[in-house]
Amino acid sequence: MKKSFALLGALLLCSSVSYAQFTLSGQYRPRAEYRHGFKQLPSPGQNAAFFVEQRSRINLDYNSENYDIKIVLQDVRVWGSQPQLVISDGATTTIHEAWALLKFNETVGLKLGRQEIAYDDHRLFGNVGWAQQARSHDAAVLQLSPNGAKIHVGLAYNQDGARLVGNYYSVSSSYKTFQYLWAQKSFDNLKASVLLMNLGNQGGDPLINDGTTYFQQTVGGRLTYNMEAFTANAAIYGQFGDMPDDGNTSVKGILYSLDVAYKLTDKHKLFAGFEHISGNDESDPSGAVSGENNAFNPYFGTNHKFNGLMDYFYVGNHNGSVGLNDFQFGYKGAFTDNFNTTIAAHLLYADGEVFNSATSQPEAMSKSLGTEIDITANYKVSTEVGLAFGYSQMFGTETLVDLRGGDKDELANWAWVMITFNPT
């Protein structure tokens, strides 16, 4: 009995001094996709694609009073992409996150390492969760929370290895450095946020190790208004600076958007919105001729979430081109506690001029790029298991054909089904 009381006393003493918690969780997410016109209109006679791609994760979380640590091990692969007697997984297995958060006090923290960075509606900073590989950054983020506000200051400086000489950065599809400030504050029914980002992209010639970094600045903010059945969101961002060439082309772009939603009932709502992303005329797609690039670039946004789910715009393509005007409207409803669906339509138009490539003289075409219909559904099997389905179809125009190729008369559709397991 005495030993039992002694053990209980030791446990109580340890719990009063400090606390710590270790959590092991994971995710297994296979997704089957049928593609015939995904990202680009199909050509006559083109065969559809079908495959299964999966994401597997192990999440290790350690939380204590003074610091938190998280490591996410991730494997992304297409079924059958490797032989059965595989020797090495190559680059399919990676570390998606590996960071530590040092807590100075209740309102100040410093997060260091590979981490997801996502703010607001993920338009300019998002984790791209739909993509199986997702997005993360190697960065340091100072997190402040004074008087109910949130302020984050982020810094990143990338290098392709430990060097003795020089700092030329040769990793493709990445950036050299960034510095940003994000702040958010809520006022009753209104929530406001601002973002200031200075992004540096490597220029110059790697053969002579020039290493010049050219900077672009993105400045703007977002407002969210909630009042019972009505919700509205408005955002505007401007982009300035220099293109990463010889510094002779400046950047001057703008993005602005407005969307509203109205609840018909607690489980059913209608929504509508508009987004403008500035672009260039097709005759000067990069602005090199005029010396001014007007194409706004949502650098780190979860772009799959916007402008249609078939990824025709700003998902690995279309950047630095003719821009976009997107009118959308739709319906979202929950028919049971476990089942919901969304139906959305996008009317898509170019911002800059598109010229008919089939004529000998420049002939401006209609700015209409097409209409996309997206239907998605989600079914919650349990607290740890979910099913999701989707079907999308693009009705392209001659302008979209001239801009991107393919045939507008071919059926352009995409269907997918995904199951997600999230054990803890």
C-alpha cells in the first residue's frame, strides 16, 4: 500500500512540474482518376488516362510547455510505377514537414524548419492539400498573438547544398528567398487580414555564377463579413518589382475578388463570386516587348481550389500569360450529417487579348475561354475515414484552343474517387 501511495505521489509531482504529449498519427489516401481533357482540351482520337495515386503519411507530434516538434514522413506513388522487386523507392518517400516551435511565452513563438504555410483562403499562401505531394517551405516564422490579433513574420533563404564558394541557386521551380508579414484581426462580424511579401527569384547565368536575385513585392489584404445567413469576402492584391531576367522588365499586376454566400437553411446555401487576375496580351506574353509584365502570379496559392477544379489555369501552367476573369456561382448542401455535395459553374474569360494564330494578320478573338462545371460529394464513413467523389467537364471555346491547343468539340471531362484514412 505504501508503495502504491509513493508511486501516485511521484506521478502527481511530475504532472505538476511539466506536461508533455506524444501523438502518433497517419494518413493513407489513394485516389483513382479518369482524365480526358484535364488541364488541356483533348485532341481527336486521344485516349483517356486512368491511374491510381496514393499518399501515405506518418505524423509524429511532440508537445510540451516550452516547445513543439512535428515530423511528417510522406510517400507519394502511382500504383505500378515501380517493379515488384524494387530495390530503392527513389524520390517517392520524403520528409514533408520537420519543424520545431519554440514558445517564449503565451503570445510569442518561433517556428523553424520545413513547414506548411497557409493563410486566409489559401489564395496566396496554401498547403496545396489536394496534390498528393502538397507544399511545404524551409523557413523561420515568428508568431505573435497580441490582444487577440495574429501576426506572422516569415523568412526563407534557399540553397541547393552546403557550399564553400558562391550562392547561385540552381533548383528549378523554386525561389531564392522571401520575407513576409501577415496579420489578422477580428472585429465582431468582420475579420481583416493583410499580407506583405518580398519574393526573390534567382536570375543570371549559372555558368558564370552571376547569382543576381530579382525581387517582386505582393501587397494587399482580405476582408470577411459574417452576419447570420449572409457571408461576404473581398480581397485585393497588387504585385510590383522586377522579372528575374536582366532587370529590364518590371512587374505590375493585380488580383481582386468578391464572393458572397447566402444560407437557405442551416444545411443548404447558394454562392456566387468574381475574381480578376491581370494578364498580358498574347502578342507580348511575358511583357518583354513593352518592358512591363502585367501578369499577376499567385505564387504559393492552393490554385486547384480556384478557377475550376480541372486545373486549366495557374496550376503548373498559364502563369505569365493572358490573365483571367472568373465568374462563378453554385450550390452547397448537406443532405445528412455524413453526406454533402457542391455544384459549381465557372464562366472563364481572358484578361488580355488573344490573337487568332490561323490568320496572317493579327485578329483579336473573343475573350471567352469556356465554361467549367464541377460536381463534388463527400461521405463521412467514420471519424477517421472519409469518401470523396468528383466529376468535372470543360466546355472550351476556339479562343481556348488557340491559346492552349486541343479540340473544343471533343468531350473534355475528369472523374475521380478518393478514400482517406486518418488514424490517430
